[in-house]
Amino acid sequence: MKMAISLVLSRLILFLTLTCFAAVSSSTTTTTTLKRHSGFLYSRTRGKCTPQFWSSRREAWPRMVPQGSTVSNVFGSRASERYRSDMTLLESRAVNEEGNVFNELLKQASAALLNSYARKGFPYSAWEVKTLMIQGLVSEYAAARLTRRFSVANDACV
């Protein structure tokens, strides 16, 4: 009888542990879940890879991408068609037009580029970020899709 109770309890504990782990892992990969719903489990992202972090200047930018770098120099001539040719990556943080998916793409892509240089294990290389950014400028759908991908990578980064 004691053995049966301990077996049931151990299975219950295992089930609860796995359920909690799944809830925490899914809430840390989706930023909208963290922002909108506090949930009963406390989880917190470090925020060391987000666009807001890089614009706060708490950490030195990688040498490969100085703060004065223009968007067109970093992402190419295709980006200069969409954004001001003299806009720097740091200035791109201040552009805050509600509903403009291309500005959100620029913010997330800039952070992803900085993370690719500064964070070991970041899922995208600098070359991939630049290539994907150019592909994202093709349409609003492509920009929105890529913004979500970069946002997930930036938020999950440690």
C-alpha cells in the first residue's frame, strides 16, 4: 500500500514538474504572453538582447557595428530605399510610427545584428541577419514574419 502511494506521488510530481517546465519554456519564447499575461508562474527574461537594451547604451556595441553606422551601410542599398539614407542604427530606435511593420523590422534586425556579433550561440550569424533583412523588405507580410522571428531570437537570447 505504501509502495502504491509513493508510486502515485512520484508520478504526480513528475507530471507537475513537466507541466511547469512546459509552461515556463513556452512563456519565455513568446514575448506577447509575458507582456500581456502575468500567469501564475513567475518567469523573467534578462533583456540583454532586446532593441531597448541596445539603445540604452549599457554595454559597448560590437566594433564591427559602431553606433554611428548608417542603416544603408549596414543593410545595403535596399534598406536606403525604405529608410532615410543618413539614419543610424541608434537613431532607428527613436522611430516610433505605430503600425509601421518596416520600422519594427529595422529595430529587431538591428538588435539581432548586434547580438550576432556580441552573443555566442545567437541563432543567426551577421551574414544571415543582413540577408534576411533584405528579404524582409520585399513586402509587409515578409517584414512582419521576419520581425517575429528576430523578436523571438532576441528575447530568448541570454
